[in-house]
Amino acid sequence: MNKFKTARTTKDYEVEAFGYQFTIPTNSLVSNQTAQGNHDQYRFWIDYHHIAAKITGSHDSILAHDLKHRGINLPAEFCEPYPD
């Protein structure tokens, strides 16, 4: 099994998800963790709380729930490589 890894985004990523349109900013944190374990082909955005709160006005919103449980997988070209 792969180990848990994180990386940072290298540029802004415009996304429309869960009924909202927003930008995942440069230097956001992504990880390889999925519900099925750690897989290096995935880059799920994990530091979304401040964006969800800014959009909805609440840290406990449906958007925050969806980002946590459904996630947004960013394309590899928007992220730095995972460390070995």
C-alpha cells in the first residue's frame, strides 16, 4: 500500500462543482488519500475550509460537506509532483 502524501498546487484551478463556481488557489494542499486507500494518481484538494466558508458564509455548509466526502481531484498538471 502507498503511504499518505501531500503536494501543493502550482497554479490557480477554476472549477464548477456541487453547484458553485470558484477558484482553487495556487499553493493549495492536495493529497493522494481516497476512500480506498492512498493512490498517487489522485490529487484531492484538502485545505478547502476557508474557500467553502467564504462562498457560503459558514464553515458547516453543504459545500464543505461535499468537498470533504466527495472531493475535487485536480489534474496533475496543476500540481507539483508527490515526494518519493
